[in-house]
Amino acid sequence: MGFRVLARQQYLARALAAAAAALALTACGGGDGAQSGGEQDHNQADVTFLQGMIPHHDQAIEMSQLAEDRTDSEQLLELASEIEGAQGPEIETMTSLLEEFGADVPSTGMGGMDHSSMGGMQGMMSPQQMEGLEQLSGREFDQAFLQMMIEHHQGAITSSETVLQEGQNPAVDDLAGQIIEAQQAEIEEMSAMLPQG
């Protein structure tokens, strides 16, 4: 457990450092027409990734908050808390990057968002799936939560791999790489928590 918490802290520190570096590059850019940071150092793939990943992360937070009064598993509660604690700051990082790029930032309720228009994002749960999850408790909730969050994380990994191939902003690439690393580790943890057989 201690290793996982330490890895999460290192992961968050790297994500925040990447955002700070991106903002510093923009702030240091000269006024002579040369764009060393924000405006030319990204493409539509970077923007699309960030605009899609914000509501994606917000839904993961919403799912994690459901666990608070629906599970008796301390392990699942700890996992849900870690997911919520990691993805909130990542939303802030992605918001800062979109603002730097001069792009629209999706509105988010940080866990209370209507995701009905985001069904096309990889791994997003439908409103019906979310309503179904809300109705469960105990072991039934645990199993459904784990299965849905694994699918959700797999979607985030797929989207992150796409932006690594198609995007061009270094801070976005760094964030995408960290999302892949962290969420793959969480998928392995959640898979081990699922009932076998």
C-alpha cells in the first residue's frame, strides 16, 4: 500500500510539473512573433484529447464518489479515494493547458456532471449504466464498479495512446504518458480485486 501511495504522489508531482513547465514556456515567449510555447506548440489532436479527457476524468470522480456509501470493502474505498484524488488535479492541469492554447474548456461539476453528450469518448459510461451503478450496493456494487472502471481506464489509455501518436505538445504528451502508466497499474489492481471464476 505504501508503494502505491508513493507512486501516486510522484505521478501527481510530475503532472503538475509538466503543466507548470508548459505555462512557463508560454510566459517566457518573446514578443517578436516567434511562438516558443502555447499557440504554435500544439495541434487539434492535443485540444481534442484534453477536451475529451476532462469529462472522462470527471465521470471517474463521480463513479468513485458513489463508492462512499455503497461498498463495505476498505480496499475498494481506498482505490476510489485514490482515483478521485489523482483525477481532480489532472482536470486542473488539463484546464490550464486548454486555457493556454486559447481553446474552449468543457464545463465540469467535478463529479456532478451530465455526461449524456459524451458517449463517444473512449470508455465513457452511458447515463443508463451510471443509473444502474447507483442502484447497487455491497458485493454487486463492487463487481460492477470494478468492471466499469476497468473499461473506463482502458478508454483513457486508448485516448492517451492516440494523442501520443497524433499530438505535438510536450506537456500533453507527458500527461498522456503518465495517465497510461497510472491507469494501467490501477487496471491490474482492479483485475486482482474481481472475484475469480
